[in-house]
Amino acid sequence: MSIFDALLSNPEIQAVFEGPSVVGAMLRFEAELARAQAGVGLVPAAAAEAIAACCDPALFDPAQIARDSGRAGSLAIPLVLALKARVAERHPEALPFVHLGGTSQDVIDTALALTMREALALLETDLDAAIAALLDHAHTHAATPMLARTLMQPASVTSFGLVCAQWAAPLLRSRERLQEIAARALQLQLGGAVGTLAQMKGQGAAVRARLAAALQLRDPGATWHTQRDEAVALGCELGLLAGSLGKIALDLSLLGQYEVGEVTEGSEPGRGGSSAMPHKRNPVASMVALAAAQRAPQQVAALLAAMSQQHQRALGPWQAELAAWPQLWTTVQGATRALAGALPRLQVDAARMRAQIDRLRAELPPEAADEWFDPALAEGAAEIARAQLQDLRGRLDTLRAPTSKDVSP
């Protein structure tokens, strides 16, 4: 990740896709593969535990694995070689069972699913916070009158509460779709060399089921080495979320201009300053979200373009897809984190909103002022906002409620 990417992201999401995390996920696959195979009699139980003991991430150098991958053509090849070396040193009798029947893409796709699950958890936490903040503003300002603007010009009166509810609605829809799509996309990959699991002697389906359960990933029922639709659907939803975040950020940046001054991001020391003009307070969260809205479509396009993959294993497109995923996740989660931090601290100037309406009323004929710019019109908007608020809160509460798999026995 470049220093410029770091500006638009945060250390938590960056760590998910850095070497130690990815290598750790790959080693977890190898450990649980051996155990799953032991469970159906393909591998001696003692050998499986010996392999698992050698899958300690502390025994591996992610930077060296990354360097060696350029020559090998895959991250999995140097990792498996390093694992075999550890096993040969400590438990040579287990060496024939390392990576039995698996292939590089099995290791990497599964590790990517595990890391994306971590990324999704971070994203959902921040997205919930952003939605909740908007719903709080919708409640507080349900009847606060403000100008509604169409084609960048004053059009009539709405309420700031309704604006916030309508900002929140697409975020909640993305949250719901992410949960649904991720349940399918975050799945185990296990197909062996050409997707047939031929080396597992008829036990492939049983091994796959055990491995999926151990890693808490969906068992897809078959390999999907060159069937990328469900994974890419998740990427497309991330792109939609980036667009919805960008819409909020654009509105906030326009409302926060000095000439408008109705809603601004909260200030804090060291945030949003200028290197040349000490009086400035730049909307940094909006900047991050707008940058994401610019970048994410190209990152999603890379995933879509990589779907045309050759035969049973791809030469080039899959590797391009792998490189695009961390960029997309860090982009979208970075924007979500930025707005989740800014939205609760919005400074709403209701008096300025009312003054804008009154100034416009004074410039219009009385009949036009009363028909289109009567502040009482905000009451109608408030009714819609309150109804939408009740619906959105209920759906958010449902998403955030613990499920049986979240509760410890």
C-alpha cells in the first residue's frame, strides 16, 4: 500500500490484507485441511496434528514468501514449500500428507474468504455507526425546515430530518444486501488440481464439508476456481456502497460551503487544516468518501473484467482479481470509517437553514413564497421522515441482533 492509499484508509483494514494476516489465513487452511482429511481416514491423526503444529505463523516470514511468490507465480507455492520444510525438520513422517490433494488456488481463495470476512466485520461496524448517526439526526431534525434543491437551485421546503433519513436508506439497503451476498460469497475453495478432488479417493465431499465447518465458511458443494460470479457480486455491492457514501459526502460538502453554511463536519485539533491558510476547516471525511466514490468503480470494473477465465484454471485474470480485492476493501471501508466518525459530530445550523428560506421568500411574489417556501411545509416532510425512521430503525435493529452462531453456548 502506498503512502497515498494510507491517506484514504486506516490501519485496521490495511492490516487485514497485509502479509501476516494473509499468510496466517493460508496456514489455517493447511492445518484444517490435514485435520479434515484425518477425520475421514485419509491422513493419520498424529500426522495431521503434527502438520497443524507446524502451521504456527510465527515460524514463517511473510515478506520472504511475498518475494518468492514473484518467481513462483503464486503465494501458495513458497508457503507450502516452507511448510514442508518445517514438517520435514520436526515430523518427517508427516511430510507426505502436507497439502494433500489441494492446489494453490484452494489455499489462496480460501484465505481471501477468511480475510474478507474480517474486512466485512470492520465494515459492518462502521456502517452501522454511520446509519445510526443519520437516524439520530433524522429524529432530532424531523421537522427542521431547510431548502430542498433540485438542479442545484432552491426548489421548495423539506426537512433536514427527511434528508438524513434518505441518506440512511441506501446505506441500510447495502448493509442488508452485504449480509445476504456475503453468506454466499465467503465460501470454501477446495477442488484440487482441476476441480475433481481426484487425490482424495472418493472422500472429497466429506473433506470439503469438514473443512468448511472448521473454517466457518460456506460449503459450495463443488469447486468454483473459474466461476467468480458470487465473489464478484460482493465486490459490486461494495461499489454501490461507495456510491451511496459519495452522495452523502457530496451533499455535505455543498451544504458546508461558507456561502451556504447549513451543515458542517465537526472540528477537532489537527483535522481539516490548511498548510497555507490557518483559517480553513476542510471537510476531510467528505473528501475521503468522495475519493472512494471515484476509485471504487474502477476497482469493481477490474473484478468484472477478470471474470473471463480460461478453462479450469485461469492464467492472468484470477491474479488480476486477487490484486483488486484489497484495494476495493480498503477504499470502501476507509470511506465508511471516515463518515462513521464524522456523522455523529455534524454541526447543524437550523437558524441558517431558516434564514435561507426567509431570504428567498423576501425575493419572491407572496403567492409563490407561500406555495413553495412556507416553512410549515417541513411538517409534511417530518411525517415522511418519522415513518421512514421507524422502518429503518427496525431493520437496523434486526441486522444488529445477535444470531445463534454469535452467542456462546
